Amino acid sequence: MKRSLYLKFLIAYVLFAVFGFIAVGTVISNMTLEHITRQRADNLNSAANQIANTYALDMYNSETTISTVQEQLTTLSRYTDATIWIINPSGRLIIDSSRVLKEDSDESVKGFDPTVTGAGNYVVGNFFGSFQEEELSVIAPISANYKVQAYVVIHAPMSAVRQEANETLNISYILLIILLLLSCIILIFFTELVYIPLKKVTTATEQYAAGNMDYKFTPDSDDEIGYLGAAVSYMAGEIARSEDDQRKFIANVSHDFRSPLTSIKGYLQAMQDGTIPPDMYEHYLGVVINETERLTKLTNGLLTLNNLGGGVMLEKSDFNLNKIIRDTAASFEGTCRAKKVAIELVLTDDEMIVNADMGKIQQVLYNLIDNAIKFSHNDAIIKVETTEKKNKLFVSVKDSGIGIPKEDQKLIFDRFYKSDLSRGKDKKGTGLGLSIVKEIIKAHGENINVISTVGVGTEFVFSLPKAKIMDEKGD
């Protein structure tokens, strides 16, 4: 009995599928073609009436020339993907948007009848033998001085209309296929409708509970069990995303703390072993204090960020960017001396006031200069330059180091990404520095770009908004 009943269901399902495709291929196909044709005709008819009341009317009122109307109709025909004619009542062709007629041309449409559209607003055919293929044609009269002077005729190939109808009909086929697939539920026993999906949800829950967040689970039903499965899958995704964000957060913190701590440690060790003479202590202690203040600000910023649940929070103020650049460059004095690298500053004006988050911008400069030193050769020169354009200030950090391959330049701002060339130079790097720079500049609503050639060097350029006080000074 089960086999017989199953066979009946299967035959019914096959018949349903066959008649469904027949219905879509005939009735719905004709309805779709008719609807698309009518819709296309309405659009062309609106365009024809607009042309008749504007460009063509101006021509017959001697307010414009035929060549001007020809150009306008040629442009419009490209936009509408149709051929536009202006034809007089006798059938003589005045303008053809697809070509320029000769002045002495006497081309005409034999048997032209403006009433060919009848009660409708369009006609399908070769338009009195003018075309090799079927065209959808609409006609609109051009009236001037209470008389029909000519007609605007627009032709669109029916092949394009049929193609559009077929594309629309494909949706019906897809919907029918989906319906047929869903109707397979009729062929499944109740246990297969409830137990198997529930078993999948249970298995996925056990995997997620065991810590396997990479387990792939996709609910395959739209009922309550499917909703439950989607909720479980969403929950697992959120947990995995939270863990990933936590790892990235810790990596970011480690990266941002390591650079200043390394500088502080280096200067203090240099004082301890006598590399820095006592008469220079005050200067380098000032650098160390600046670094500790930056660490304090960074810590406070991270705490605020954690309390707010994420995002780059900015504390914008007006400050002298030139001073920040000088102070940041000075913090690398020991590193530069050890590597015999010089930092050249080319700054616009003595003072350049910008409106931004001073701590975050100092962090950007620190990361960019640190990278420039790291990937530069010994005895190299790193150039930090500012350029003023309108209400923006552009900051450039340029080195003459190993460069970045072209295929890597689009990826260097991704988290944890390190190019093959940089791996040999910076084995301790986490690949987070440039992603942090990108996020900070993006949070300011500005952009950062990279220009690099392998073996020649790399230049990073970012923009900042000038403070309003700079405009007042300029006035």
C-alpha cells in the first residue's frame, strides 16, 4: 500500500509539474509578452508626444533647425534604444534618428496611414514594409497652426521586447521550480517534516555547545523549526563574532602599547648603561613622559571604547599639527640613530591648525613613521611633508625602502595582513598598524592612500580638515 500510495503521489507531483510548465510556457508567456509590449508602447507613446510638443513643434514653428532636432532625436534614440522618425502626412521621411538624410532625399513610406494603430496606441509589424523584422511602432501627431503638420513615429525592435518578456518569464519559471520543490513536502512523511529538521537543530546545538563554532548549519524550512534553527545559527554566529572581536581587540591593544613601551624601555636602558650622557637626561625624560602620557590617553580611550561597546570615539579639538609631527618624529630619535636613518620635515607654515582628535592623529603619525623606519634601508631619509589645498591639509610620510608590490597595495589596510616582502623585515609585526591608521582616518571622514614601487619606496598620504581659525587668519 505504501508503495502504491507513494507512486500516486509521485504521479500527481509529475502531472502538477508538467501542467505547471505548460501553463507558464503558454498562458503566462502570452500574458507577459502582452504586458511588456503594452508597457513599452506606453513609454514610447509618452516620448513621442513629448517630442511632438517640443522639439518637432519648434521646428515647424521655425524656432529651431532640422539639424538641431536631428541631433536631439539622435541622442534621445540612444537613451530609449529606439528609432525616431518625423514623417509628413504623405509619408515623406523628414528626420531619421538612425542616420542623416540628404537634403534632396525623397524617401517615403509607401502606404503610410497614421490611423494604423486603430483604437490602441501602437502597432506591431514591419511598418508598411520599412523593416525586415517586427517592430513596435507608436505615432504622435505634430500640430501647428491648428493643423497636423507631420507625425513623430518611434520604432522599437520586438526582439528586445520579447527578450525582456523572456527575462521576466524566467522569474515565473524560477517561482514554479521553487513551488515544485516545496511541494515535495507532500511526498515526505510527518517524521521527515519534523524529526529530521529537529535532529539537525539538535546536532548543531551540541556542536556549538562543545565549542565548535565553525560547524556549518543552514535551516532548510520556513516553519517554527526553521525559525528555531535560524535563531540557533544566528546565536552561534554572534558568539563566534564576539570571540573574534575580542581577539582583534586584544591584538590592537598589544600593538598600540608595544611601540611606546619599546621607546620608553630603550631610552631608560640607554640612560642606565651610559649611552645617553647625564646632561641629556632632561631631554629624553621629556620624551619618555610624552610617551607615558600617550599610553595614558590610549588606556583611557580603550576604557571608553569598551564602555560604549565598540567604535572609534573621537575627541576633536583645534591643535597645531606641525608640533605633533615634530614631537612624534623626535620620539624616534634613538631608533633613527641606531639605524642611521634621518627624518626630514617639510611643513607648511610655522603653524598649521587642524580640527581632529590629537591623540588619534599622533597615533597615525607614529604608526606610519614607525613603518617607514622599519622598512627603510640604513642611511635612508624619511620625508614627512604637509601640503595645504583649499580647506584640507594633506600629510605625506614617504620612505625609500623596500616598497609594496602592486597586488598587495589593496590589502595592506586589512587586519593582520602582511605582504611577503614585509615578512622578512618585520617578523614581530601583527599586521594591525595600517588597519588602525585606516580606521582612525576613516572615523574623521577623511581618506588615506598609498603610492609604492618595489625597491623604490612607499608614500602614505592622508588628509585632515583645517580648523576654522585658519580661515579667519587668512581673511
